[in-house]
Amino acid sequence: MRLVIVSNRVTIPDRHEKVAAGGLAVALREALEKRGGLWFGWSGDVSDAPGGQAVRTVQRGKVTYAVTDLSESERQTYYLGFSNRALWPNMHYRLGLTEFSRTDYAGYLAVNRRFAKALIPLLKPDDLIWIHDYHLIPLAAELRRRGVTNRIGYFHHIPWPPAEVFGALPFSATLISTMGAYDLVGVQTQVDVRNLISGLVSLCGARVEGGKVRMGRRETTVQAFPIGIDVEAFRKLAAASERAATRPIKATRESLGARKLVIGVDRLDYSKGIVQRLEAFGQFLRSHPEHRGRVGLLQIAPPSRSDVPEYAELDRQSDETAGRLNAALGEFDWTPIRVVKKAYSRNALAGFYRRAQVGLVTPMRDGMNLVAKEYIAAQDPADPGVLVLSRFAGAAQQMGEALIVNPYDTHEVAEAIRTALAMPKSERIRRFERLYEIIEATDIGWWTQCYLDALSGIEAPIQDNAPK
Ligand code: ADQ
């Protein structure tokens, strides 16, 4: 069976690309290359020219990339609007930040319709179709409506909130009912499974039978598939960084000297708890002044979605918080917090993680959080650092040997930093070994394989009766 992947953004690999960018994109590309396949989605470009939204295809080996531009109004409504100002905050349990507009919702549905129409001519009868993430929830229903009977799976990368929270979103019942068009819905954790199923039951009257959700004549399996990383590749990158003389790694080594390093790496997003984390680090330095001058926090946070006002506000807030804490606590020869708003290569990131005694991963809510896994993969097994992890990251379900914290409790996070810095080597090694074992056993290859086995093992779907 050929694999067809659909995701909001598609990056066509450079013909001469040597070093993989890592993570999900690479894993999916590998799965496609193995079987041969098609990857469809937005090119990332905006075009209002006539014909600008036509589908362009590019062949790379056994993989066909098919991309379309968005119009400016589609970008505003589908992408920035409904996906990122309504669904994203709602699904991260942030009702106060959820901005709903009917125009945005109509744009979201229209892009899903347009994607379905554009994809159909490219499909073959036994293609296995795998759709990714919240931008494209109604896509399978649009495909079914047009007669597509292939197996279709969906993977939801972000949390699925409780029915009470999701139900606050206008049209939530209509939107969640479109899940019934999938044969398999994958989410990150058992909590997400429970929330999604209870949403399906309470918002659109689905019945649960033998572990499957039944809506009309169609059955959908909802299952957790915790996403992983390429542990082995990341471990090698990190080990190589010890010898590497690349500028960022060398300069970090020199500028830190004997000082200890606490590291945070996130897209600049309010779900990641960056401002709260800076405050917790300030609290740690206030409560434990003996650490002043001896440890620093490096927060790497490249801006994302800067066109969304809530993100611009967060950018301002994190600058303000870091500036205020540095002014209050810094010394002429020591800056406690460095915020760097840049994307770094995988090599450089791996080197930073390895150099850091503490990995501070404290999202307010996160589907999984790959940084937690990258931090562990990058450690020196003979002298590993300690992961401080929010209980609200999906990763906490698997990584109980981290120091688990509530990111809303500044004091608790501050104390966890202190505990991590003081932890004896034997305990660090014990915790690290358990964590490494878990992330290795559930790496990205395992994840892709489990998902695709489950999707292809499911009986052929019943003829179309997807919810309209
Ligand atoms: P994200 O919200 O993007 O992903 P995360 O899982 O942490 O969050 O992945 C971020 C990735 O970006 C990591 O691989 C990290 O190394 C990289 N990155 C972050 N800052 C960087 C920088 N400055 N330079 C270079 N790389 C950087 C969504 C969900 C998550 C879920 C993933 C995968 O929100 O919960 O784990 O999808 O399903």
C-alpha cells in the first residue's frame, strides 16, 4: 500500500540536503521513502495570483511532494485565525485566550474542502492516507463526502482537552463529529484518549463498543501513540559535540567556564510556560543566594506565529521578565538569564543540552514535548544532567523518573532546580538510565511503525456514511 501523508506544512527537501533536520518531518519522510508515497499540504507560501493555488508536484526519489499555496485570506482565516487563535488555545486548555470568529471558521472549512478536492485526483484506490494535526480535522469527512473509501488515519499532535473545555468552542459538536470519518485517530496519551472519547460521546452521541467509537455505521479506533525522537541519532550528535569546535558550542563552553547551566528550549509559545519558567529561576536565585554567580539559565526561544497578537505579547513579556530579573539579580560579571531568540542546528542544540546540568521543560500544557526526550538522549551516560518536567506535558506520562513539577507553582519549580543541581551522581545515573530506556524503546521509528501497523491492520472501512 502506498502511503499518503497530509499535513498543514510540507517542506520539500533540498536536492543536495545532507543533514536531516530531525524529528517528525524526517521520520515521516523515511516512512514515505520506504514504501514510496505522496506528501500533500501547504507550501508555506502565500499567493493571490490567478492559478497561484494550483497544486505543484515535485519528485524526490520514491516520494512525490504535492504542494499548494494559500491565499492571504486563507492564511488569515484558516491558519492564523481558526487553527492558531481558536483551536490551539482551546486544546491547550486556555479558554481565556481562545478567539473565535465565524469568518475564520468558514475559512478553515473552506481550506479543508479545497485540500480534499485537490488531493482526490492524486489518490489511488489502495492508498493508506495519514492526516496530521488540528489544522486538518475535517479533511477525512470532506474526502468521504466525495466518495473516498480508503483507510484514513489522523494523528493529533497536541492535547485533546476535556469535553467541557472543547465544548466551549462554537461548532465544537460539528467539528468533533468529523472524527468519525477516520478509521484510526491517534493521540499522544491516555488522558487525550479519554477526553476525546468523552467529547465524542457527550457532544455528538457516539457509542463506545469494544474499545471503538461508533457513530452511525462507522467505527473509529481512538488510541494513544506517544511520539518519540530519533534517540540514537541525537545521542551521536551530542557525543560528537564534546569534540566539536563549532562556534556556538565552543563559545558557550568558554563563556560559561565552570558555571553550571540550566537550559530551556522551546518555540516562543504561551503553552510552553517560558515566562513562568523565568520567574521560577528568579525565585530559585532569591531563595538560594549561594547559587548566584554559579549557575545561569539559557532559554532558547525562536519566535513563532508572530502575526498572532498573543504571541507578540508573549515576546514582549519574556523580554520584560528576563530584563527585570537580570537587573535585580545580576552582577557586573554574571548575567543570570540569557534569552536567545534563534533557531539552532540539531548539532548545536545537542551540544547545548549535553553541556546543561538541568533541562527545564515546564510547559503549562503540551501534547508530548520532544525537547524532554532530546535532553535525555543528549546526556553523557557517565555524568548525566537532570530533567525537570511539567506534569502537564504528555511526556510526563512516560518519563516519571524526571523531577515532575507543577509549572503553575513557581516555588515548586524553583525547589526542583535546586534539587536537580544538588543531586548525587549515582541518583542522576539511575534516573537517566530509566529515562533513556523508555525513550529508546519508544523512539520515532517505533511510533511510525506502530501507527502504520494499526492503520493498515484495521478492516476496510464501511462504505461512506461519514457524518455530514
Ligand atoms: P512543538 O509545540 O513544536 O510540537 P516540541 O515537541 O517540543 O513542540 O518540538 C519542538 C521541536 O523544535 C524540537 O525538536 C526542538 O528541538 C525544536 N526546537 C525548538 N527550539 C528550537 C531552536 N531554537 N532551534 C532549533 N530547534 C528548536 C508539537 C506539539 C508537541 C509534540 C510535537 C510532536 O506541541 O507537544 O511533542 O508536536 O508531536
